[in-house]
Amino acid sequence: MAPLATSCVWYSTLTGTLRSPIETAGSELHGIQNPGFRVPPLIMGHEFVGHTSDGRRVAVDPLVSCGECDLCATGHTQLCRSRQLLGAHLAGGFAERVSVPESSVHNLPDDLDWDRAALIEPVANAVHAWALAGEPRGKRIGIIGCGPIGLACLEVARYNGAASVACADLSGERRAVAVGIDADHVGDALEGEFDVIFDAVGTGGTRRASVERLIPGGTTIWLGLSNADAGFDAAHAVRMEKNIRGSFAYTDAQFVEAITMAPHLDLSWSTTYPLTEGAEVFNQLMAGGTTTIKALLRP
Ligand SMILES: [Zn+2]
């Protein structure tokens, strides 16, 4: 793959955390607290947009697949066994310039401003989850967690004609944001019965709730990765024929679909800071001393 030199304005995003059981521990914040495969010295940042050296406004698909294996050949690029992530295995976007494969770069629509374009990556996650749920147009949707992934799921469900969308989060500020982008019902937890539930948190408790609150035969899509606990009653899932699917990232085609969809979405729930304040923003988010849902860093 030929590297593409890039320059000028780069936006990268951080995910805010709240000190509560419903918490979206942003990938980069998690990378500092528990490095795992993000081995220092590494420039993190897997969600970014910017200018190429020839002046195009672009979004970068951070998932780099081999393009040759059985899974890539059938379009399942997100499942490539040798997949790599910009900002984790390769240098990422928390910088003034970054070099990425040319195949990862996609032009942005003219009517999509930088702040909203920087949220294309979470939208792509939601596009993928919606597809795994069988494109449930006209169905009752429940969403657990109103961080960036949960809010992106809400926006994608609304755009695609869900009959109703209920959102659960322990944070009143985040519930208010969900109401602002058209959630029909919000609360500390989901109440009632749903055809499809998206768990954007990923603890034993939220996974249990995502199975219990389903209609018999319903489908829950697990996107959250807070911890590894399953937490649900497997016998109940068998007797009620409940479907449980993991959802990771998106295909290359779904990333492009998210770019096309983004101008039609709200995507107003981010806060922008200068890149020079990046370290301070990281510390604030890790200390839980901010209600920021998504922090954008602008060089
Ligand atoms: Zn592959």
C-alpha cells in the first residue's frame, strides 16, 4: 500500500467517561489506563478527518485489512484475521500530520463540517450494528448507553425509520442529549419490551438487560466492550429463541455509507478543543470531571 502524506487540519476524537456503571470507556482513554495492544510510544487517535497534501477534505477509515484473505474477498473486511487499526497498531491521528494507506482515504461531502465529519467513525459502527440486526425498520428499538456509540445508534435508527427508540443511561446530561436528537423515551434503564436492543456499554449487567428486555425471538446487538462478563441467563435465551450478536467496527462499504448518511444526521454532541490542550483533556476525561460526551482535538 502506498502511504499518502497528509497535512493541515486534522481532527481527532476522544470519548468522555462518567463515573457510573453505564460508562463508555473511550478506546484511547482505555489505551492509556490499560495499554494492551496500544504499545507506547504510539501516536493514538483512530477517528480523524482532515486535508490531504493535495487539498482534499477527507475522512480516514482506520481499519486496515489485508484485502486478500477469504473474509476480505467476501466483503467482511472488519473480520480480517490480520486487520490493523490506525492509532493502535499503526500511527494515528493525534498529530498535525499522519501517513495512512491511500485506500483508507475517502472524500467528504462539501456540506459536512469538520465537527460532524469527525463523528463518521461512530456512525459507521452504528450502520454495521443496524445491518447485523436485520435492518429493523418499523421496529421498537432499545439502546443501552448514551455515549458516542449509543447516540450514533439512535441517529441511525431514526434515519432508517425505527418505529420508536428508547435510550437508557445513568447520566441525566446524556439522557437530555438523547431527547434532543429525538429519543421517544429515556430512563436509567430500559423498561418494557423491544424487538431489537443495542448494548453500547458492555458490562454483565447491561448484557443481561439487553437479553431480558427483548421480545421472544428478538435480537440484541452487543457493541460495548466495558468488560468481558456475559451476565445473561442462557437457558432463558434458549427457551425464548433470543438472538445475540457481537458487532465490531464496520466493513469498508459501511464506512462509505456512513459518510453519505452523515449530512442528514444531527451529530451535534461533540466539544472541540485545541490539540495543545490534548493532555489536559485526557486527564479531565479520565478523572470523570467533565460531562463532555465526545472531545474533538483540532491542531
Ligand atoms: Zn483479510
